[in-house]
Amino acid sequence: MHPPKICLCLTCSTLAEDLAVLNTYRRWIDMVELRADYLADDERLYIRRFPAMAGLPVILTIRRIADGGVYKGGEAARTALMARGLAFASQDTRKNFAYIDLEEDLDVPSIQDAALAFGTRIIRSLHNMKETVADIPAKMAQIRKTGYEIPKIACMPQRLTELSALFKEAATLNFEHIVCTMGALSVPSRILAERTGSFLTYCSPPGVHVDEALTKLGHVDPVQLNTMYNFRAIDENTALFGITGYPLAHTLSPELHNTGYRKHGMNAVYIPIKSESVEDALEFAETLGMKGLSVTVPHKETVLSKLEHLSEEAAEIKACNTVVRTQTGWTGYNTDIYGITQALLEFLNVKNLRGKKVAIIGAGGAAKAVAHAVYKLKGKACIFNRTLSSARNLAQKYRFKYSVLGVEGQKLLEKYSWLIIQTTSVGMGTNKKDEGADPIDFYGFCGTEQVYDIIYSPEKTPLLYRAEKAGCRICNGYSMLKHQAYKQFELFTGEQYEC
């Protein structure tokens, strides 16, 4: 089979707008899908002109609401519109629609005959907007009416384990097909269309010219597909890596790792894998033969029981952010320790923390790495956490102080305020209760503190804004991310990251 094509979905209300979007992304794509269901009523009368305007192969799609589209007319009117799009075919086939998307239950012989006569291939599609489709090979065989048609299944997996099954089943297909997953878990299948054998992968432009519904369905930006994920170079020999966590709303790790692979001339790609379950993430990685995973919240501690081996540091702090697949199973490491150590030394311009009093906000997986690093740097720390028992358990390991995170601990926080390190997800805005939140909003800065927040998106959390306004030196977590990613890269590939 040929490498998958990149198909840009056009969802503007006029053909002129659609053409402008196409021209913006022309260099990044192979073909386009004209979503005529999004066009204004009067614009739909002229869809026949679009293939000649486009200068690229065009799919004509008029999607019903039941299948995720916005076409509100009846089936007779929709069929007539399809016929209008195929009519008056040109002898120059480049000026005709190259493909037309017809649902599996749409049986209109006149449309099918016209498509065949005019050299327009039929994409025969099945959409399930609520769940995955079981037994894809059997379903593909059922909807593929002739060898001239390209069967397409678009479905909405609810768990990553369903996506694993889809990859397994799609890999057995030996004819042209399209596999398109939608929703929060869809990104891996869009980037790795080569591994599902899909004829194409759909994408949408960022910004105002894309329908919000398509973004929610998991469409990827065509520029990102090419520049970040090196989509066109992915083949059967490409080494696969990724990052897993939940909700995994913001991550710059793919950019860091994929840039590294390009600099080193490696045939490798690193992708985001959203999963509420770390078991599902590991199963998915094994299904695809992935060689390594970055592990982020909330899986840094729960992943430990799933691993065959642990590095000394990961075992000591009982938190793991990196897993590497070996012949004997998964081995876990913690590169957060290295990352925060290098980041703090750069931020503070010191060689160690001897004699310095440090406040660590939080007691989770990230806080464990931070506490270990502060201890190794000879600092004295106090752990502040809403659950006092968690703060105590972490603090006692290093003979640190501990306190409840709240007004009750304010005096102690003032005492340990030379450096404040914020390690929780509060401020990231990944859920409503954290939106615009500051985990130490009860504390009044005097301006002499140095504040490090491990969050890097947003660039400045409410905590950092408030600290900076008070005159404090501040730093976000990008430096930590960068340094820990360099160490991960080395564990994944055996080579040092080329900066």
C-alpha cells in the first residue's frame, strides 16, 4: 500500500473562503475534502466548480447530522446536490471531483453510476459517533460493495484499549481503506495512519477557519503533522515513542523529542497518548511496539506496579516518569530529578542549596522528585500539602519539616521562603476548580522570595503573576521539562540530545 495522504477538511461557508484556506496549507497537504454541508445554501449551487479551482484531488462530502455533519435538508435534496456536483464532467478528470463520500446505507444507483462513468471513486463510509466499531475487517468487507470503492470506518473509541484493538485489526486489511477515529483518543491514529494502513488522514487548519466540532473530533493541524510529527517519513521501520497521562491537555514534549530525532537523523516519532489508565497506555504501547514512554500525571506512581525493573532513583522516591521497553519488560526511571536539579541550579545561579530553606508545595509524584533533588543539593525543606499525612510521609524520608497547606502553615512557609517550589497541577487550569487558582493564595509575598513553578503552560500561573508583581524572581517549569526530556532522549535512544 502507498503511504497515507494528508487530506485537509474545508468547512467554510463560501467556496472563496475554502479556496483561501486551501492555498494557505497547499504545501502541507495532498488533497482536500470539500464539506459542502457547511456551505451557505447559495454557495452549494456552485460546488461543481471547486475541483478546477482547487488544483488538487477533492473529496465531495455532504454529511448528515446523524453522521457528524451539519446538513439539515432531506435525503432527496442531498442526493440532488451530489448529482449536481458530479454533473457536466470534464474530459480533464482533474477538473472533476476525485472522490465522493457516500454513507454505507445510501444506495442511489444513478449517483454510483455517474461516479463510475466520470472517474470519481466512491468512499463508502460508516460513522459511529458514540463508540468504537467491533470487528473492523468484517465490517469493512460488508460495506465495501466493489473493489472500486474505498471503505471507510469513522468511530469514537471511549478507552485506549479499544484503540489498541483497532490498530491490531486494521493491520490485517490488505485493500485500500480509511480508518478514522474521533474524539479525545484519536490523535495517535491520525499521526500513525501508516500503522493502520489508512489511505489518508484527515486534518484541519487551526484558528477561525475550522469548525469547533472538528477540533473536538481530534483533527490535527496539517503543519504540525509535517513539521512536528514528520508524518511523511513515518514507515514500518519508524521507532515509536510517546507521552501518556490524563488529561494531557498541555505538553511540549513531542516538540522537544521530535526535534531531537530530526537533529540526529533518526527515523523515530514521539506522540501524545491520552489515557485515564496507565494499564491501557502500556497495552497500547506494546500493541504498537513502542520503545519508550514519558509518564506524567496522574500515572507517575501507579505505573510502578506495572514495571519489571526500576532504576535506583525511581525505586527510592517511588515515582517514575520514564519507561523503556526491553527484552525482559518495562524498566522505569525518574528523569524529573535530573531535570529539576539542572533547572534550579540555572535559575538560582548556585552550585548547591547548602544552608538554604526551601518550601515544597505538594506531595505527589513531582514533589517526590523535587524533594530528592533538594536533599541531594544539601538544602533544608518543608513539605506543604493539603493532606498532612502525605506531607509527613515525604518529609520524614529526608528529615524535612512538614505542614498542612493553608493559613495554619503560613508562619512556617514564611520561614522556608528563600525558595518556593510549586509542584501541584493547581494553576494549570485543566479542570474548573483549578482555573485561575493559586495554591498559596493565603501567603503574602515580601519580594525577596524566589519562586519556581513546575507548570509551564500557561507560561505564568496565577502564583507566578502574583509573585512577580511583588518583586520576586520567578521561573516556570519549561527549564525542568527541557532538562528531563534531554535525559529521557538519552534513555530512549542511547545518544545525548543535541541542543
